Amino acid sequence: MYYAKKKAQSLGISVEDYLARQNTPVAPIVKEPVVISFDKVVKLDSINITDDMLSLNKTGQVIDTLFSYEGGIPVGTNIMCTGDPGVGKTTLLLHTLSNLQITNKNLKCLFICAEMSKIQMFKYTKRFPIFGTVETIFTSDYLDYNMKDVIEQLLQQGYDYILMDSMVEVLESVKEDSGMSQGQVEKWLIDLCVKNNEGRNDTNSFSSFLLIQQVTKAGVFVGSNKIKHITDAHLEMKREGEREGGGTYLMFTKNRNGQAGIKFSYQLSNNDIQYGILKEEEEEDVTGDFELNQ
């Protein structure tokens, strides 16, 4: 009541009038609807898709058969990768990106490193020399700039395949630098991916994105479903318990370009990755065991 009296006195009105004003509902702001153009609503058979937009590139590794039915990573594709810490997400996808670059000399591949320092990556490159073939940006080198501008201007140059590690770190930097909300920064990333998927950059490259994202301790995806929906595939990397053999495996739980639900075992060595295929037995397996087909 003391606060009400002071406010009423400053406004030159009675306490009763001041309190009445506080209880008066505020009328909602009514905005006129924006006129929307629907010129992009077309028949499916009239969509302008060229052969270049339907191409793919191979890494030369066994994992090609998992990315698509044709064997390789399609252009203009967004692939989300999730997994527990330490399961090897960065190593496996950077290994994939490096082999793409080595096998296809004409490609422009980019690694956006937002989690590791130069020293850490130098150690990685000593272990996996092929990592040194990939053009890399360390976001820590550009802390004096707005990260939104850095990423946008860099991708405008045109890249074929882009590995972002991790998505959440890039979003947090853009959010902080630009004063965006979580919803706004997620929309920014979606628009960025779609723009480059469609080749709207300086070299008309139909960019594909490999997006590493974090998960909670319970293995739940961190972020909204908006980003999940723009991805063509969701790759999960997991470590099995001792009961299931204790190995590591990767599996597409969603894949619009290839098969899903097939487990590929993998093992990191000192300087390479070994792959095998884990296939469910034809008969019902009540123990949940799998047989390994090399």
C-alpha cells in the first residue's frame, strides 16, 4: 500500500484511482494481416530440379552404403548426428568429410570447429593426418565479430559439404552476439541451411550440412523439433552395454535417402576407423543379441 500511495501521489491522483488503473485490462494490440504471395505454391511435376541437385559424392568408405541407397552423400542434404559424449561423433564425421575431400578433389569441404581449440585439433590431426586436408574455421578466432555475420559471409563463398561441431555452440554464439531469442536463432540456422541447400551462394553450390548436436544424459536430443524436421537424416551413435557386447555402433533412425534401422559397428583405432555391420537375426531374439557380419 505504501508503494501505491507514493505512485498515486507522484501522478496527482487518489490511491483508489491508481489501484483501479492497475486492475484495468490492457487491450490487445491488433495487427493488420500481412499480404502473403502464394506464387511458390506449384504442382510437384513443375518443380525445377536439375540433375546437379540430384547428385551425390562418395567417401570410398563402407559408410557410403549407409548414407544413401546409391552409396554416397547426396548434395543439398542436412544430416543430424547425435550421441553420448566421447562416443566419437567428431572423429567419425571429420573422417567422413576428409575422405570426401580426398576422393573428390574438386569439392570444397568445410569444418566449423566451435568446441575444440587449435591445440586439440592439432593433436587430432597428428593422429588422423587426413584431417589436415579439410578447410577449417575455429570460431574462437572470431570472438571480436558477430558470429552470425562470420558464418553467413563464410558460407556465402559456397561449400559442398559443411561439418558443424557443434550446432548448439554455434547457436549460443549467434544468440549472444545478435541478441536473438532461442526461437529466432533456430530459425536463422534453418534459413541458412535451406538457402545453401538450394545453391543460393556465390558458387551456386548445393551445400550439404553434417550437424553434430548434443544430447542429455538420458540420450534426448537437445533443441526444438523445428531443426529436426529440416534434416533429411538423423544419425545416432551409441555405445552398447556389456550385455550387448559393449561395442559402439551407429544407426540412422531417420533417412530419406537410404535405409534406416540398420546398425553399423565401428571402432576407433590410432589413425583409422574400422566398420562392420550389425544385423538382427531373422528369428526373434529374446536376448537382444546381434550377430556381426564383417
